[in-house]
Amino acid sequence: MRGDISPLKYLEMKSSNYFHGGNHREVARRYGLLPNEILDFSANINPWANSLGIEKIVRTNLKEIYHYPDPQCTELIKQISQYLGVGRENILVGNGSTELMYLAARALLPRRALIFAPTFFEYERAIKACGGEPKFLFLKESQGFSINIQKIIRAIKDVEAVFICNPNNPTGTFFPEEELLELVKITEERKITFIVDESYLDFKYPGESLVREAQKANYLLVLRSFTKFFALAGLRLGYGVGGGHLIEKLVGLKEPWTVNCLAQAVGAYLLRHEENIKKIREAVRKETEFLFGELSQIGGLKPYPPEANFILVRIETELSSLKLQEDLAKKGILIRDCSNFTGLNDKFFRVAVRKREENLKLIDNLRKTI
Amino acid sequence: MRGDISPLKYLEMKSSNYFHGGNHREVARRYGLLPNEILDFSANINPWANSLGIEKIVRTNLKEIYHYPDPQCTELIKQISQYLGVGRENILVGNGSTELMYLAARALLPRRALIFAPTFFEYERAIKACGGEPKFLFLKESQGFSINIQKIIRAIKDVEAVFICNPNNPTGTFFPEEELLELVKITEERKITFIVDESYLDFKYPGESLVREAQKANYLLVLRSFTKFFALAGLRLGYGVGGGHLIEKLVGLKEPWTVNCLAQAVGAYLLRHEENIKKIREAVRKETEFLFGELSQIGGLKPYPPEANFILVRIETELSSLKLQEDLAKKGILIRDCSNFTGLNDKFFRVAVRKREENLKLIDNLRKTI
């Protein structure tokens, strides 16, 4: 076999399983609970989304499972196009935005790619899987995990791609559109692929998307997800928006039928009902403020101001995040121990915002455990 | 970007959309019909599978769509392991077997791979997407599309991988287990990756699988699909069986969460009910014989003996397969024009076996059109 690109060096990492939250089934097994007895704060999934009529759409489309899904996602792309006001030829749908991260890495093969630390793990893995190497730009706790856009511009001089999650998971680091446009200008000039992951943007900053810019650009790919805001984590749906030439390049390498028929039907339905989107956005916003306020009042914890539907928290006592995760898991509460994020350590954990009663249960148990 | 592997040369092919059947939605649009008014003989999907209780399992598991799917597919792998009698560490689940073809090509990077012509298009595309080149072994019409295993053994001397679909789509070319074992012996000795796609094996030859051999081997990967026999085309589910080291290599590169929660639940359910599998196998077998008999009696058509749930047919009149497809589509009947298969021409079409009333409608319309 060819040795010139070497995904095999990557094998020491085995798989992504270790690097994510949302493993409530495994935790349930470990502590002798049923999966639905676990209150899962570890995955950033919007608990209001189950009021949007998603299950009814699945039921209505059940017979579709006996046919191949439309590999071109024609109806869904039509809806995305109308919802965002971008051309259909500028849109590509995937099995979650994760498929599109890997696809972009494969199509563009960057030798080096700039990635924040800490951030979502799969950017790093996608780059390494194609034989590239990550260049980490550390977000410093001493600066509240914020970073100046000029610092990013200086850091991209020796890379061929840059991944930014906006707002960033798990730190909430956020850039308004006008700041990122400065970066877009430079990446376009230097032909550096700029991948902006807007998976969490809709929670608080729906007006700050780069999608309209992306359709005019050559090197900008905006990724968006149904996993968090619409809670479609189990059904798998995401999409990318970019210039026609870039999308065509990705389509040329994309595997067929990755987006199942139910995800396509539900996605099209959700975007047809913008009034629902506004309603649940407001619900999440209010509850996020509430949870942040409550966490701020627990001695020994320092929550960072949320920019989406999750809160990063620093433990200021002797307790480690792993021990805290274990203690809470025994009580059926699952938080995200952040010690395996590059750039964080065993003093950090992340919680998703859930509904009031559940958040109160979290707060109560945190008070007793810290 | 790096030039050493060149997926970009592949871009001239754009996407897989042109190369498959099952596009009943597009055909419906073209002829002003509703998708459910089309009788789809173009995709090889088992129409008896909808009696297996699949929809009930989807309904029971609906709430799972709000959680990440288990990236390790623990429960499903347990069921597959029991069903096949192979170790759990020898199994990898994918978004259809198609995901695993592409994954294997990426992990193993064969410079050249032997592929039958005609056969399923995605083997060729998976190889090219990783910068490899296909070496075609033509199945000859003059020999009824059969081929001697010794001829394959001679043809693999300058390849690093070989893909065999058994039985082969669309020709039905079939090798019993003992013949393939001779090939396995040689590919193991020469360290040639041997990928056997058993997507259609369960229809007629359930006892001829190489899965038990695969778990002991180093270079053998057996692919199996829920798309055809269980008609889960729209939900996306397939799996691979291989030696522990090979599976570990694939897991190391696999993207997380590609298998949605409903597919996992349905797959585990289906394999727990072997009695259902036997029942629908017998139904398909009987109807396949009936349809083959009827097609044989239409002047101007030569059907090839079926080995699965589809029949390849040669047109012996002036009519082209594209014209025949168009004529039938206007009547709401969709067949698979085979003119875009490498190794076939515009005199071939393929039909899937459907239920009696539908098959009679096909036969009736073929008689009127030929």
C-alpha cells in the first residue's frame, strides 16, 4: 500500500469514542441505571426541540424507509435555500456536519490546519485522518478564553486551512460577523480554506451567520447542524454552505445516500416553521441566563458566560472534574468532564442547559458535591 | 494543497447520482406522477420486508432521535455477533455497506484494485476517490457472465485489492464458498485485500457466507447490507466482518455517529427474529422463479438466470434500454436501464422482483412495449 499519506499513524487514537459527551447509555450500564434514568447534561442538545412536531413528521414518512433516500436531498436543499437566502448550488447536506468536516479535509488535503484549543475534537481528527497536522492556537483561561482576531490572522501564515467553531465549544468564545469578515478577506486572498462551524450560532446570534458571504467566496465553508438546536442528534443531519466551485468539489467526493430519508423529511419541515425556531430560541436563552446565575452562586465554581446552550465551569476546589463526573453519575446526572480537551485540564466541566426542573436538580446536586 | 494523491482528477465524474437505480422521485417529477404512483423495479429492494414489524420498532424508539446514537453500536454488534457466530471485535457497522467500502479504500489505499465489469458502481468510485485505479475483469456475455475462479487468480497478480460482489449485481454471477476459499488462500498469502460484498447473498445462498472465514483472516473483509433483503434502504444500515486487526484499522479511521439510532434499533430487532428471515426468503425465491419464467416467454427478451432478487435481461430487438425505460416510465413503471454499467450496453436492463400483482403489471407492459 502507498506510504505517501499516512492515516495509519493516526491509529494510535483508535476512535472518537473517548472524546465526546452524550454517552449516557454507557454511563447507565456502569451504574446499573436505565438510559432514560440519566439526566444528560453532557451533550449540548436543546430539550425544547421535542415540542416542534418532529416525531409526527417521522411517523408520516415511515414508509420512506423502504426506498433509497434522495442522494441529492432536493427538497431539503430547496428549504435550506429559502430559509437562508442562498443558492441551492451553494448547499451540501451531510450525515451531521461531522461528515462534511471529514469530507472537506479529504477534498482539500491541508498539510497544516489551524485549530483552537480547546475546541470540538473532530476537526483535529479529520485533519489527521488525511495525513495533515493540526496547529493549535490556545485560548487562554487568563483571558477568559477570548482571543483577538489579529492574533488569528498572525497565526494562519503557515497553514492551508483554519477551523473555527463560532461560538466555540466548550469555551463559548464568540466572534461577531464583522470581525470574521476581516479574516475571510485574508483567507480568500491567501487561498486558505476557512471552515466556520456555526453549529451553536442559532441559540443566541442567528443574525451573525457567514452563509451569505460563503456563497460568494472561494475558500469559505460554513457548517451548520441540526444536532444541537433541533436536537436531531440521533437522526443525523447537518449541511454546509460555500461557493459553487467548492461545493462542487465536495460533491465530487461525497459518498452517496449518507443522509437518511427521515432526517431529510424532518429537516425540511423544521425550516418551513421559522416561528417555532424563534419560540424555542427564546426559551433556551432565558433558561441559560437562569442556570448561569445559579452556577455563579455556588462557592468553588466559576462558570464562564454562555454564548450558546452550554456553560463551561471551572472547579476552584480540590475536586477533579473526573471525580465530580463520577459522583454525579452515581446520582443519575451526567456532566461533561473536560479534562480530555486539548488546552483544558481536570478542573473543567461543561453542562448543557436543560429545562428548569432538571437544572434545579443539577444545581442542588452540585451544591451537595462541591 | 498536496498533490501526491489526487482525488481531484476524479471530479470529472461529479457524483454517483447518474449511476444508480432507485431514483423514483426524479422519474415521478419528470412524468408528472407522485412518487408513490411509480412501481419501482429499478432498486433491488425486497417488498416482503415491510411485513417484519420494522415500522413498529421505529415508533417504539422515536424518542432516541434526541440523543446521540451509540457510536460503537454496542447492542447491534451483540446481535450481529450472535446471528453470525463471529466475535464482536470482528464486526464494524456502517451507514449502509457503502460507507465501509469507502472506509476500506481510505484505510488501505490500494494503488490498483480488481473489479468486475459490470458490477456495482461504488467500488470503482471508492478506489478512485483515494487516488487508486480500477483494473476491470470483464464478465463476458458469451459465457453467460460466468467466470472461472482461476481466471480471477491470474488477474490479481498486479493489484493490491480485489472487490467481488457475490452474487454479482447486475449479472447474478455467483461463487459458492468453497471456490472463494481458494481465492482467500491466495490473497492472504500475497497480502491482497479481498473485499466480498454479500449484500445479495441472503436471498438464495445464506449458507455460503465467508463471515466465519473472515474473522480468522488478515486481508478479508466481508460486507453485508440491510438495504436489499430487509429493505432498509432509506434508513441506512450495513456492516463488515473481518479479522480483529483489520477491523481495528477501519475503526481508527471511521467517522463517529454515522449510524443513526433508528437503524441501530431496527437492525438489532431484525436479527433477533430468524424465523421471519426464513419466511420472506422463501417468498422472494418463489416469486423470482415465477418472474424469470414469465420473462423467458416474452419474445425479444433474454433474461439471465437469477441468483438473488433481481433479473438481468437482454433486449434482442431494435429497442434500446433507455427507450424501453422511458416508455415504461410514462406508464408508471421504473426499470433499471443498464447502459451506464461498464461492460454492458444499451441492450440490457435489470428488474427487481416485486410481488405477484406488480410483476404481472410489469410483464403485461413489457409485452406491449417490446
